[in-house]
Amino acid sequence: MIVEALDRQEIRYRLSRIKELPPLPTALQRLLEIIYSEVETPGELESIISYDPGLAAKILAVANSAYFGYRDGVKTLSKAIAVIGTAQVKSICMYTLLMGLFANECTISETHRKMLWKHAFACSKIAVEVNRRRPWINIDQAAAMGLLHDLGWMVMAAHFNKQFTDIFHTAEKKHIPPWYVESSYGLDHGRLGRYVACRWALPEEFKAVMEFHHAPGNIGSFGADVGMVYLINILSHSREYPELVNEDETLSQCRKLCISEEEWEEYQEIAEAVWPEVEQLWNLLG
């Protein structure tokens, strides 16, 4: 079956027919607010979680898993947050809320869902570790950017599913990244991501990162944010496409951000080291 490319008019028409993009859940909105403002009063994270029974159950289940060594020993959210760590809890909350948000929208296969969300987890964790060594924003913002930057793929899966499926099938067959393929179908997951960010009134930095994380040379404002997420995205994909780490555009971004060759090699080691934890977390949540 041949899947035709879409022209801009057809894409705009389909987007206009999305009656209601899933609204940003209150819990996720508040979580993003405290991440962005850097103001978090004691117990606020627990309060956000406690108002969502599904979220609370997920956090308690993770805290009581064998991974943390507290089988059935964690009875309260405050203890669960202490066991897991606030940064990890925030990422788990964001993942859980976003998965629930798109669950009824997407006909995405389990294989693609697993691939996209493990990539998001990996980017979030790599962003945190890179930010510890080179703090360009606060750690929570770095983690959120890593987790959210590819949401455009989820929008594509929900509203352009035939094209989405064929893009990934073609990319896998040719063993090239899917963002190298999507333009031939008339689509751009970066622009779709910006569409989500605008509808949800996310900060301008997030809009820029979602739209330009594969084309950092096309952005003036928030260049450091976009450039860092571009590199983090490359690091997360380096197991599948090792050639990306030494591409001209990659090395150019390293130079723009004054990242030395030794530092870039260190980040590659970090990226490799986060994957066992990503696999464990996916097994707990998936």
C-alpha cells in the first residue's frame, strides 16, 4: 500500500479538524509551573500527586518495586518521593500523565510507543547528567525538555497515523533516522510539537526546542537550549546511529556551545550508561 505525501494545505486542514487537542491535565500544568518557576514549597509535589489517584498509585508501586528494594515497605507518598527522588518522581509523573493524555488518541503500535518513550526517558536522563556538568538551565527544566521535545511524533501518530507508520517503516528498512524521512511525506514532527506547545501555552523555550531540535541552525532565540537538546537527542540515538555523533552539524553545535572533544566523549559515555536505568524504569512503568 502506497502512502501519499501530504501537502501543506492538507496538513493545515487536518490540524484544523482536531476539535480538541487533549487539554493539559491540571496536575501536569502545575508540575510544569513549579519546574519553570523553580519555586517548590515543601509538600507541593506530594500535593499534586495526591489529587490524582492513578498517579499516586503509580508512584507508590514504583517505590515498592524490587528496583528500589522496598517491597511493600512504602506506605506514604512522602516516603515514596524520598525513596525515588524528586527529579525522578517528576519525570514519572510527566510520563504517566502524558501517556494517559494520548492513550485514547493514538493507534500507535506497542513497538513504536516503547521506542518513543524510551527515547524520551533517555533524553531526560542524559539532559540531567549533562546539566550537572554544564548547567545551562535548572535540572528540572532540562529533564522536562528532554522528555517533551519529541511530542510531535505522538501528535503525528494520533492524527496522521498512516504517514507516521510508513515513515518509521521506511526509516527502519533503510536504517536511517525517521526525521530524515518525514519531509518526503510532507510532515515535520518538530512543527507538530510546536503546535502542541502553543495550544498548551508552554514557555517559549519549550516551543523553540520542540520545533528546532533537529535544525538548531534555524533558530536565533534560545539557541543554547535548542543546541543542547539537539546534542542530547543525538546522544540518545547514538546506539542505533553511531555515525550521528561525528556528523558535521553535531560537531558544529559542539563548537558553538564550546564543548571540547574530551567533553563530548564524556557525554557519549554518559549516554551509554543511562540505558540500563531507562530499561529498568520502562519495565516498571510500561
